[in-house]
Amino acid sequence: MTSRNPRDSRLRLVGPRTLAAAPRAAVTQRRRPAPRPPEGTPPPAELARMARAVLADAARVAHWADSTLRPGREGANPDGKGTLSAATAERAAAELGLTPDQVRHDWDTARLAGLVEVHGDSARPGWRLRAWHRDDSAVLRGWVAFFDAWSIAYPEPEDREPAAVAEVVSAMPQVLSFLQLSAGPVPVEQLLDLLEQRVTELRTERCEVPYGPQPEPSPEPAGDTPLAPLLDWSLRALASVGALTYGDAQATLTPLGSWAVWVKLEQICVAAQSPAGNIEVSAEDMLRGCAQLRPNAARAEYRAWLAARPVGGAVTELIAAARGEDALIRGLAFEALRVVGAPAEPDVRTVADETPLRPYALLWLAEHDGADPEDAHEVLTREESTWLWVDTAAAVADHGEAPLLVRHLESAVQPTVPALLAEVRAVGHPRTVQVLVALAAAHPDPALAKAVRRAAFQVHTGGS
């Protein structure tokens, strides 16, 4: 694109991944074959049918609220918690043939499964509810979210110390793994022994070593220890979300529960096989370490980093990194958020009002809502596209090579260089001067370079 050869090309981003087109060192890794679930695991369609059955009542209440109350306007109490008002619960109970307590229980389940999303003091249908009848993967993700929240879905014993409850919740993944490996009924007594061992390990890891004279250990049997009621509560809670069956002093994982535990174990394996070793560093350091990786290797690193930490905290870290001054890190942060997927949607939507992040957030949301990545740019205004062009140019100038910066010039939405320069100056990006100076130094056309340098000087001095 030059002033002598005007073009009306649409903006095609030189994404951050392109900056690593010529990495300093090629990353070679042996591809890990796609893991297969344990033998006997039902196919995804059958698992989704089971998940729909577990969440059927919650989906029914969520669909009722969607069609009757238009959640987000009058479907939730203005208490910031998304709980149903007494009047709404009574109305739903009357129309659905339920009791108000059942309606409230099903509403809470819908929230935990992502069928309903709470935003501030209002609620609205979640994307999983929209995809409930057509997308098995959405249904399974909703059930896994419900499974992850088992300790919230079933009230904990009121007469137990919160610290002891937290220890048991932290220890239950190992109990579930044992159940999954056993592939059949396991006596509760055996599970209690395992739980006691794991809780002891957790206390040792925190260095909770008692000092001074200690009383003699109690001779009471393991089955009478305080952990027994908490194990009973845990197993009942997991049964309530459909992860296992519990009765006759034994527990057995359901096919859904066995599959979910396998998925969690696979996530741990992914985290352990980080190709570039960035699992334990901050989001910004991880993204910087991925800057020179090829796209597939970078996505593998994002997945490993995400698998090693809670999703909510990871999304918060990534957005904090995107708010920094480095445009390359900003672009890579949103690439990592694409790997996160739906759980990042509320946070991404929140930052869409922040000028530096708005174009990235709008593109992310458009792709999340099903837009083709090649056409997602159409959601941006001319001003937002220009801002993003400057921001991407800043990343290229800081981390790329001169030819890449010149090619980036050709990707602008404006048909001529003078039009581009005028609009670049108008958007007021803080890196405008540096970008224009770098572009002038890189471009082989003396006349164009001179025009760009003059524009940089005018921006710098505030002239016209």
C-alpha cells in the first residue's frame, strides 16, 4: 500500500504469533498421542446423556427463567448474589409443579453448572443453556463445573471446624483417584484410611509439627475419628452431583465420575509435560517465554500453565499481564485466553470497556460467539481497528524485524498512507511516535519514509 497505489484492503492482523516466524531456536518435541479414556468409558454422546439427566431439573428451571423472566432484568434479586426472590421462587414452583425450596435448589445447581451466569445484581442465561440440546461438549463442561463444585452443592456439616472441612476437600482428589483406579466398589473403611493418610500428609507439608509435651495418642479406632463424618459428607455430596453411588458402606464411581476423574488426571499430566518449562512462573513471564515458540508449541505451553492453577486466578493473571505496556504480551495474553475458552468470557467482557484492551476483547468475544476468526475484525469500528494496528505495530517494532513491520503497513484498513497517518494520529495511541519512527527507518521507499517521519514529528510536537 502506497499513496501511488491505493488499496482498500481489510485489516488483517499481524498477530503476536507471527512475530515468532523466525524463532531463534526451533522447538522440537515428540507429539504425545491423543489420550484415550479408560476401557469401558461410554462414548461422549452417552456421557452427555447422563449429564443431561443429572442436570435436567436445573436446566428446566433455567429454561423457565429464560423464557418467563428474561434473566438479567427481573430474574434475580438485586442482592449481588443472583439468588431468586421469594416471589419468583413461588411463581416458578406454581408453574413447574415444584416446591419453592426445590426451585431454589435447582436454580443454585444451574448457577454452579454455568446454565445461569450472575453479573453484578442480575442473572442471565449461560452459553451452556443456549447449547443445551445441540452441543454435547457444552453439557459435559457444565456437568464438570458442577462436579468441581461438589463441596458447595451439598451443605457441609455445621458442627465441624472449617479447617478440617478444607483439609478433607483438599484430600478428596486422591480418594477419587483411588476409586477410579479400583474400577469398582470400595469399602468406606478403606477410603477412610486413605483420607486419614492424605490429611496427615497435608498437615506435614504445612509443617504443623506440635511442640512441647503431648498427650498419649487416643486408642480409639480409625472409624471413630472426626474424619469419618466428613468422609460421609463428602461421599454424599459427590453422590448428589452424580459422580458416585454411595450405600451399604461402600462407594463406586459412576461412568460420569470415572470419566471426570480421568480428565482431571490428564490435565495434571499435561501440566507435567510443559514443553518450555514455564509452569511455575507468573503469567507475564510465561507469555514472554512463549514469544519465540511456534503457535502449536505456544498453545501447548498455555494449556500446561493453565492446567497447573485454578482457572479464575489464571484468567486474572493473564488480564493483568495484558494491561502492561508490552503490546506483544497483550496479544499473547489474549491468545492464552482463547485456550481458556468459555470460563474467561465474563472477565473478557468486563475489560471490553478499557481502551487498550477493547479491540482484543471484542475480537475474542466475536470468536467465542462463533464468528470466523478471518471475519471477526468486522466487529471493530474504524477507530478500534486503527488502535489495534498501532498496538500490533508496537509489538512488531519491539520484538520483530524490519520486513515484518513493512508488511504490517500493507495490512492497514486505510486505502492510502496519508489516510492511515491521519487516522493513526487521531486515535492517540501512546506508542504512535515510536511506531512511526520505526516504520520510517524500516521502509525502503524514501518518499514514504519521509512522509511517515514528518507525521511522527507532528505527533511529537502536537503540530498539524
